[in-house]
Amino acid sequence: MTDKRNSVAELDAVAPHPGADRRWPALLALAFGAVAIGLTEFVPAGLLPQIAQDLLGAEYTRSPSDAVAHAGWMVTAYALGVVVGAPLIAAATARVPRRRLVLALLVLFVAGTVASALAPGFALVLVARFVAGLPHGAYFGAAGLLAAKLMGPGNEGRGFAAVLSGLTIANVVGVPAVTWLGQQTGWRTAYLVIAGVFALALLAVAATVPDAPAADGSPAAELRSLRHPLVWLTAATAAIGFAGFFAVNSYIAPVTTEVTGLPAGTVPWVLVAMGLGMTVGNALGGWYADRDLRRATLLGFTAMIATAVLFALTAGTTAGLFAGAFLIGATSLFLGPALQSRLITVAPGAQLMGAAVNQSAMNVANSLGAALGGAVIAAGLGYRAPAWAGVALGLAGLALAAFGFTLDRRRAV
């Protein structure tokens, strides 16, 4: 197995260490790209009624709920783009310098998002959303590796956390704001604004991120990493375990209104609480993952399971709802940097593939968690049931993680 020392050595070959005066602007630029990704990924959920009415007018007239469900394929198309694009781009760009790759991926984001805004029909919008999803995983992989290098040896987890912080900021501030804008001015305007954010991120990266030599890898090495069982085991750990978070997150609105009995206008504030928890958890998780990756992973899963139980038991009260949302966000995102670092560690000679595959796993987790949460609700188990489904998924993730680390120890003997 490739150990963390080898990972550090490979990171050291990516780019020269910049001074502190250039490091933080570069990290902010890379995180700003993640803010834009958070917008393009999560804003559609709040605008599906407007999208359905515009693109599926006849169906919307017959049945608004059916049309909204149909419009949900926009979310699915983007997720499929992430799952497909992450490994393919990682393999095809193995020798491309990371900075150049990040810039090219941002150009593709701009093109895909503009196409989403301007496409005249639903089918073409789906194609555009698929294209916009293709660079998602590779961006977090390449930007995360650049950020890890900028942070210096021994700070890989904090580097990935710095980039992932863009997603948490997007959920706290950007998604509510752009969703509101889209509701007032139309969903196409919202997408054009998101494309503008991507363009600004492109300019920021071009201006602040230092040049880097060609990556020390090859398409064959990136693809060979997929032959390692631990890569697939770790990806399964992320996909199944992290689905516990999405099982809760996907149904936070009906829990707020039907279980806690609060008005619908409270839902954005609950999401803000969860987003703040994600921000705190991501920062702490990056710090802890650099010190003890194994303990950070196992502790993260254990804490996520405990908070899902707490949420299921106390969501009937306002305090329990808000505290539970914050804690679920915090404990789940505490896991993010650890899972990212773990996949890189178990993908010898293929760091970009390891980082990109993690994003594919997270999108599988999104689909799995939402589907299982919906299934238990449809079975008549109530709106607290997704939290218990999250507990089961978290326990499965914990077991897979423990098994993976046990295999590590056996191979090291």
C-alpha cells in the first residue's frame, strides 16, 4: 500500500511552494471555484417548479407534481455527468499540469452552465446539465491536490478542506440567494449568474494560482489504480456511509413542517444551520485528518451515527431540529477531508484518480440516500424514518471503513 509519506512526496512534485502572500489568495480562488460548483449543483432543487412550468408547460398544466418530478431529471443528469466524467477526465489528463487542468475545467463549467441557461428545450437542457457535471469530480481532484501543495507537507487534509469549504459557503449563502433570484427573475437568469461566478473563478485562478510543472503520472497508471481492491472498498465506504447524510438532508423540509410543525419559511433557516455545521465540521475534519486519518474516519462515522439518532429522537422540538441539523452537517462534513485523503492514499501513483473517484462516490451517496429516504417514507414509516435509514447507512459505512483499515494492517505485516 502507498503510505502517507509517499503521498506527500508525490504532492511535492506538483508545484513549487509559494510564499504566504500568494498562498491564501490562491486557496481562496480554488475555493471560489467550489462555491460556483455548489451553486450549479444545488440551486436546481429550489427552482424545479419554475423549470417545470417553463420547459414542461403542458405536463405542468395537467399535473404540477408530475412535471416537477420530471424536471428532477436535471439533478440526475448532472449527477450522472459527475460519475462519468470524474474517472475519465482523471485518466485522460494524468500528465496535464494541475493549474492548466483546473483552468480548462472551469472553462467547461462556464460553457455547460451557459448552455443550460440558453437551451430551448428540456432534452437539450438535460444534455447541457450532463456536460456541466463532467468536470465536477476532476475539479475537486486537481484543485484539492493544488491546495494540498499550497498548504505544505503534512497538511493535505487541510488543503482539501480549503477547497471543500467552497461547497459549505455555497450552501450557507449562495444557494439561498441565487434560488431567490431565480424565483424572482426566472431560472435561466439564475443559471447565467452561476455561469458568471464560474467566469470570475476562472479569472481568479488564472491570476493567483502559481504555475506548476506537468503532473508525474500517466493515463495507464491512473487506470491501473482502479484494479486495487482498496480503491473500490474506500469508494463504497464513501458512497454507502455518506448516503446517511443525504438521507436526512434530502427530507429536511417535510421534517421541519410536518414533524416539528414549523412554517415553511423556517426551512431556509434550518438549512443555514446545517450549512454552518458543515462549515465547522469541514474545517475540523481537515485538521484532524492530517494528524490521524484512521481515527478521523472512524470517529467521523461514529459521530454521524450518534447525531442521526439524536435528530430522529428530538426533531419534534424546535431546539432539537436546529441542533440536530447543525450536528449532522458538522459530523458528516468532518468525514469529507478524511474520505478524500483516504482514497488518494489507497490509489498508488494515481492521486488525481483517487480524488476524482471520491466525488463520484459522493454523488452515488446523494442518489442512494435520497432514494432510501424516500422509500421508507413511501412505506408509511413517517418523516423521521430517513434519519433512521441514515443511521443504518452510517453503520454500514463504519463497518466498511473498519474493514479497510484492518486490511491495511494485515498487508503491512
